[in-house]
Amino acid sequence: MDRDHLALLKLHLTKGIGRVGLFKLYDYFGDFCTAATASSHQWQEAGLNPELRASIPLDNNSALLKTLDKIEQCDIHIVPFWDQDYPPLLRHIYDPPALLYLRGRPIPEDCFAIVGSRRASAPGMIYTREIASDLARHDICVVSGLARGIDSAAHHGAVNVAGRTVAVLGCGVDIPYPRENRQLFESIAQHNTLISEYPPGTPPIPGHFPGRNRIISGISKGVLIVEASEKSGSLITGEFALEQGKELFAIPGTPRSPHSKGTNKLLKEGAQLVTEAADILHLIWPTRSSAEQRRQEEDFSMSLDEPARSVFSVLGADPLHSDEIARKCGLTPMELSVILLDLELQGRVQALPGHHYIRNRL
């Protein structure tokens, strides 16, 4: 750890300075080494209580030494707001953390958050894993909070296909929480990313989680809420997403289900409806979605015999009359009819009024 990061750590462990104080110190002094050795009078000029200057832990402070030991043992990285590895999207929220504690790999550029109820239904858990897996296969990093229920399913969905995932914690990155997620916690620490704005050793307390939620949405390009009651904490993440100008998505649910009241309300208020990962990709990553669409269509086309491949290749989004299809493919009406019926049954072609046909999106 370099001198400036050590000075920042000392300041972050000083009670009373907080996030705003750290920004004031950096803005006034230009670096944290200078800030940590400045006089109380200079601190007052920087806009801080001068009495806080005397509270900076010394090099032999037991709490500081314990934190440094945890940082070394767990290979934790300090990522200040001013560092090039700080997530770019997080810089632009209203109240970005002054620093992040990170275990594992750097946070990738393309992140998407999936959150929801801790007491999720079995179908909700399955659906979450499927969507997270599909996003991960498209090189989208799945972000969540490692909580029970939907959060855990989102992380598992990405991990199960060897995809990227980031867990944002409301405690130190050395503390597995909840306990039943210890194995998932260790897997993410080893192969993916754990982050927190709280120092190692910080316990999970309720007041930390709303702040944690602003980071979940802050590093992501959009947020999907799968299941949520009317007072679900995941709705706070949705509120942060809207404040931060991010895309908000929700999955509809049974009207009378308590798991769906929050998400159905979001949909009424204008959230984007999601039934599959493609709904997210088409809106946020359209080029990536289009490339995948082309690949799937090419794979399907190659699985057909030559006459059927010829028919499939001439069809597109614009309606084409059966006579025109037959002419282009050199087929008789009877031969074409058999092929079109087979493609319809496979869900690849749609018949329109007047003997017109289009290709279905795969």
C-alpha cells in the first residue's frame, strides 16, 4: 500500500470525517498525505472541525493495525474516487463513495443489477437465475447485494455459466453475510468481485444497506427488480436507479401475490417490462443483442436442409407473399407449403393474412 492510500485509510478510520470530509480534504490539500500531516488550523480552513485532526490514528494504533492485517490477509484493494480503477458510472451519482474496498477482479464496464425479495418464490428464483445466466453469456456483469433470495439467485446465475458478477456488501468485504452464503461469498471473492464502502471488520447493520443499494445501481447501466413487496428494500435500489438516470426494469407478477405488489406498481409507473434477458439487451446493448440474434439465426439456418435454408434466408422482417418466396427459391407451391408449415411449427416463421410470411425473432 502506498503512502497516500495509507493516509486515506487512516482518515477513513477517523470517526467524524466521513465521506464529505474526505472530499473536502482532497479538494483543499490535493492529496491525503498532505491532509493527514496538516495543522488543525489548515483543517479548519478546509471546512472541517479542527478537533478531528487529533483523532487520526497513529501508525501503532491497534484498530489501524488490525485493518491493515485484514487488508493483507484478504488481498483487499483500496480504490479511491480519484483512482483510474474507480467505476466510471459511480463517479457521476449524487453521493459517490470516497473510496471502495475491493476483493477480486476490477469492476468491468458493462454491469447490470438484479435485485429483489429476500423471501422470493421458487419460480422467481428460477427465473432470476435464467436471466442472469443469459446476461452473463453476453459478457454482461451481474451486480447484486449477496442477500438471500433474488440476490443470491442472480449471483448463482452468473457463476453457473462462468460469467462475471459483483457483490456489493453492507459490511466489510472480509465478512460473509448472510452466513448461508459463505460458499458463494468465497467463490465470488476468488473468481469475481466483492466491494464495500465500509472498512474490513465492519459488521452488517440495517443502516448500511440503503447506502449499499445506491452503489448497486450506481455501477450498473440498469436495474431489474424481479420480486418485491410494497415495502421491499429492493425498491430503494429502484429509486436510486431513477435518480441516477439509469434504466429501470421489472418482471410482472400475479396481481394478488405479495411478492409482486412492488414490481407491478413499478410497471404502472413506467418501468420497462421484462420477460426475458433479450428485453434488457435490446434496450441497453442493442448491438450485442443483434450480433447474438444473427449468430442464432445462422446456427438455425445451417441446421436446415437446402430447400428449407433457402426459404428461411429470403424471409425477413418485411412480409413476403408465398408466390414471391416460391419464385425466389425455385420451389413449387406444394413444396413451399410443406417447408413453411414446418418452419411455423418450429416458431421460426409467422404466417400473416393474404399468404404473406415473415421471419420470427429467435
